[in-house]
Amino acid sequence: MEAIKHVIAANGPLFTITFIALSLTAVTLLIWRAWLNHNAKTDLDQFMAKLQQTLKSGGKNAALEMCAEEPGIVPKLFTTALNTCHEGKVATRNAIANLIELEILPDLNFLLPWIVTIIKLAPMAGLLGTVWGMILAFGKISGATRVNPSDLANDIGMALYTTAEGLLIAIPLIAVYTQLRERVGRFELEMQRATQMALNLLPQMASRK
């Protein structure tokens, strides 16, 4: 507890509030993005088996209803395929590509730019604290013939602590952001696989009313 009080005293109220706000915002964004990624997942093989069975037993309308009830991004692709299957393979491929580019990928990248912003802001805030602390320290040195080192402790503490705190926020965020970008890449591969499966299933879709 004493250590926390010491850090807060060294930071000053402005930088303390800034780093707390950045930390809480980062945690909120990460939890939100993780929840969205969880909801976007679909077991493609299991979904395909269910879709083919539904298409065989209930036809196209039953398959559309099933896709509407299933979570994740894959059912959206097959909904588009089912709605455009009568227009031919090229039209269906273009419709799926538009869906991925205009709707799915923006959803998968949602919040990631804000996480990058915090990654950049945290070290910059730390650097500002460093510069400000040194300005205060040199101001005391220039205004006195003899300087007590204890009088400079808070200013030097601000210079050191703010830099460390900015890095402590940014470094873990960089690691997590890299994993989130990798997850988007895996979603893209899954969408390519799902698109190919949907195109291969077009004759069966078109023949089922």
C-alpha cells in the first residue's frame, strides 16, 4: 500500500488519472474484443453436416432458417449463398466476397484500431511525464544555490515512474494485439474454406426449393 501511495505521489494526480484511464480502457476493449471473437466462432465441419442434413430434409427455406439461428460468421456466408444460388456460381462468389469485405472483416477488426491507439498513447504519456518531471527538477536546481536531494525526489520519481508505467501498459497490449490480429487471419482462412464449401454445394442448394 505504501508503495502504491509513493507511486501516486510521484506521478501526480494528472498522470495517475491518465494511466488509470488508459489501463481500464485497454482492459475493457480487450474483454469486448475477446467476447466478439468468441461469438464469431463456428465449427465449420459440424455446421456443414447439419446444413446438408437440413437441406436434404427441409429444403432451402429450412436451411435459411437454420443459418439464421446458428451463431458465428460462417452461417452468414451460407445465407448469402442460399439467397444467390439461383443466380449462378459467379454471382454467388461475388456476393460472398462483398459480404466478407463490407461486413465481416470490419466486424472482425472492430476495436483493434483503438487498441493500437492506446499502445501508442501510453508510452507517449510516459515520455511526457519524464520530460515534465525533469523540467520541474531543473527548475528547482536553477532557482536555488543549494539543493536538497530530497526536494528533487518527487520530480525525478515522476520522470522514472511515468516512463515505466507507459511501457508496462503498452508492452502487454502489443502481445495481445498480435494475437488478436492472428485470430483475424485464422478467421479469414476459415471464411475461404467456407466459401469454397458453399460454392461446391451450390447445385444441391439450387435444386432444393
